[in-house]
Amino acid sequence: MNVQTDIVTLEQALDLGRDESVSLYKRHVNPGLCTLLGIIGFDRRFVEAEGMVVRDEHGREYLDFLGGYGALNFGHNDPEIIEAVRRVEEMPNILQAAIGCLVGPLGASLAAILPGDVSRSFFCNSGAEAVEGALKLARAATGRTDFVYAEGSFHGKSFGALSVTGRRKYQAPFEPLVPGCHMVPYGDIHALEHALTVHECAAFIIEPIQGEGGIVVPPDGYLPAAQIACRAAGTLLIVDEIQTGFGRTGTVFASEYDGLAPDIVATAKSLGGGVMPLGAFSATEHVWDKGFGGTERCTLHTSTFGGNARAMAAALKAIEILVRDDLSSAACKRGERLKAGLEHIASESDLIREVRGRGLMIGVEFYEPRVAKKLSAEYLAASIAGLLLEDHGIITAYTLNNPNVIRLEPPLIVTDAQIDHLLDSFEQVVRKHHGFFGVMAGLGRTMVSRHR
């Protein structure tokens, strides 16, 4: 190997075409994923993005209704957030032998908007890391080891987070996972109460709306009852707001809808403003002091890149924009328009089983045919996403734990006109293609045409 000739410079990488980029990805990254994305036309080379709009190498524009799985609440490359990062470019970005001058201010801003009395935060780099830290803090604060989590949940794919993620497909290849993790049905308060009685648990971890489970909204009263059950059992309540936070569901945090006062909250995704990778786990002063309080325990959990200046600057500006522009209210208003339009389409379609969600976190679940049921469950929503992309320039995707659900999570800056375009496009797709086999045939024709 000639290192000098085999490395790829940034300049060379930027000049590569789609075929060259795909070839390198297939050879050196993840060939299976590359093939899967290619089947539904998601192997394009996108080169520009701003707000709701993404452009490919040919100049075609697409509307992003996927929104980075909730990481792009402020849209692509928000100029204020980009400028905030530039303003700190001369500061030391990583200097662990000092207290970063932006870390405390971000902690204060986050405390100001988090639910309940949550006021102490640790900053990391991703949602999975935030969940890992939350689980560790719960064990350290309670002296207990077990956890309860919900069927269909998704909290990440690192070992601890995966141990409380409710889909066997992702857990099975890596067992044994963290012991003492007990799964209960989402929304079943009696099952939760029973689990908390049988097991002495450090925490119950829950998404206020399940994202990867298929955009599942809990039954009315479930989350407040779960909080009461946890308090009675001496079990901490961890709320995973990684996907639901920062205005996504029509309130700053989804916990507010049910009046929750969590002990620990995990955040990430849009915390970094769609520009910097950033996560956090935050706790009440009481829980933090019991777990990580004092000089003896303050270094039990650390992160090399946690609290870096550029990430802190991006998050400070993101929270400022969220509050200043009242993006939560915008998500509530436009989410009602989106959901109502989808429900109207569903009422006239033999493909759609249910539309559900809150704010700009909407899922559309499709019917599974009696024939090829398993195939449909895995690929119908993905195929519809492929048709939306190719025929209408709409970017969306299915949910990981329920691949028969298309998710619609656009940036909170989406306009009424863009929502109407999505609705018109979606209606054309479901009307034109009847049933699973009709969708698959339509996608096949589209892909053949694309590659001619």
C-alpha cells in the first residue's frame, strides 16, 4: 500500500461523483447498508442544504421531511448557529484542564427550559451516550442495579442503551447484555407497577412518545401514573427526550404535555442545532448529588469531547432561537395541519392503517397484506419513501422498530406551502399504487428508469 497515493484528500473527496462515492463506501464502510439504500434510491450524492431544502449533485432540490430523525429542528445549516460556531473558532475547543467558559452558561440555559426541577447537566456527544450516563447516574444515586424499559422503545445501540431498547432484532446478536433489564408493554401501567413490585429497580426509562417504535403516543394518563408508580417504589424516572425535545411535539419538551417532573432527562439531536454532535443527561440536584456529588465522585463519568466550545456555542444559539421564535407553537400549529391532511388521505386509502403523533412528529402506519405479510412489514414503508423521493423530491424514512411506519419529522421551520406539497405528493403516491405489490412494482419501474 502506498499511503501517499491511496489516501483521499478533502479536495479530492469533494470532487468525487456519485458512483465513485458509492464505490468507496461499499468497499470501505458498510456494503450491506449501501446495497439497501440503493434499492430504494437513497444512494444519491447530496451536496448542498439550507433550511428545508437539500440539493443533489445535479441541482435537483428535495424537501427534507425526515429532519435527521429529529436532529434538524432548526433546519439545515441555520446561519445563526453556523455563525455562533465561527464566533468561538479562536477559543480552545478542547481543554480538559480547565472549566470551559461556555459550559456553565449552557447548563443554565438548559435548566431554564427542562421540565420539573432538573437543573444539573453533563454534556457528551450523542443520544446513546446521554442514555448511558443517565443509567449510570441512576445506579450510582440509588444503589440499585435493575432497570425497567418499554417494549418498542429505542434508546440507542451502545451496550447499556441497547439493553433497554425494545426490539430483539438489535439485541440478540450482542447478548448477554447488561443484566437486570426488564421489558414491559408501552402504555400498560399495571405491567409497570407489577415490574416495580417484583424487581427493585434503579430507574424506569421511557420515551414520552415512542419514535422508532412507530411514533406511538401513550394512552392518556399513562405517564403521570407511571411517575406516581416510580415514586412509590423508590425508582427514578428517566425520560428520554432525545427525539421529542426542543419543540418537536408542540411543547419545548414532550414531558410538559403530561406535567411530568422527571428525575433524569436525556437529550441530544437538536441540542446541537443540527450543526454539532451533542448530547446531555440532566438531573435534579438531589439525584445528581447522590450519584456524582462531592470531590470523590465528581469524576465517575467523563468525556474527552464533552463540553467542547464549538458544541456549546451551537447549543446556546439553538436554545436562544427555540425560545425567541417560539418554535414549539409553530410545531403545534403546523403539526395540526400536517396530521389533519394525512388523516384525510388515510380515510380514502386502502393502504393506510393509522396516522398518529403530536406536533411535527407524525407517523403513518400501513396495512400488511395477508400475502407476503412479512415482506410488506419490512419494505412497504421504505418503498413508499423511495417513491416520494424519486417522483416528488420528498425525503422521509421508516421507523427502525416498526419499519411499516413512515415518519414525518420536518424541521420546525417548515412552511404551510411545504406541508401542502408533501400532502399532495403523498396522496398521489398512495392513490397511484394500490396495495403492497402495486407499490413495489411502481418503485421497480422508477428505479429502472433512474438507472437508464
